[in-house]
Amino acid sequence: MGAQPTIRLRETQIDALSEVPRLAILERVWRLVEDDWLAENEGASRQLGYERVMAGIERARGYGIETPYGWGRFAQLMVMLGDEFDLDLPWAKEILAIPRLHEEHRLDLVEERGLQDTEDLEGSQE
């Protein structure tokens, strides 16, 4: 039996390979919200939408949201509440920054509060 060939990868190659699945996930998150984002931001380019959603996902990661599901939820909240809802709405930032709550629960709380605020606003306009 001959010696088995050894593959040696440099650290930069390993980093590049590990980035591939993450990029595929980010693309799926964008496709999930693309139509709704474009409808909410009439006249904006797909490229701008993609860049804003990717920036939002980076902010989500800053809150400890690290799952593809969490990134998708955060992107949906961006469509619902505005691209920078976590920066514009102090209560959203507060909720997202609660370390003891699981990311899914924090996202649920932000969504519930956002829906309540929307209902309250619509009720006051009647």
C-alpha cells in the first residue's frame, strides 16, 4: 500500500471555504424578503436592498442572533418596521440586547411590539 496523499490547506483557503455556506444562507435570506423589501421601498434598486439587508444581518449578529432562522426573522422585521428599526426604535434595541433571552424569543417580542404599535397607529388615525 502506498502512502495516502495529504492535502494541505492554508488558513485563508479554509476561511474562504467556510464562508461559502454563509454566503449561500445570506442569499436565501435576501430572496425571502426581496419582493416585500422592494415593494416597501418603491423605486429602490435590488442592489441597495441587498446591501441594506446584509448590513442588517451584521447588526443582528451583534445582538447575538447567529442562526439562519434568526437572520431571516430580523430581515422580515426590517421590512415590517424599517431597515434600521433596531437603531430607530429604542425599545427594539433594548429587547434585542437582552442576553438572557433566546434569539427567537427576542425576535418574537420585537414583532409583537411592532404589530401592537402599528395597530395603535392605525386605530388613532380612524
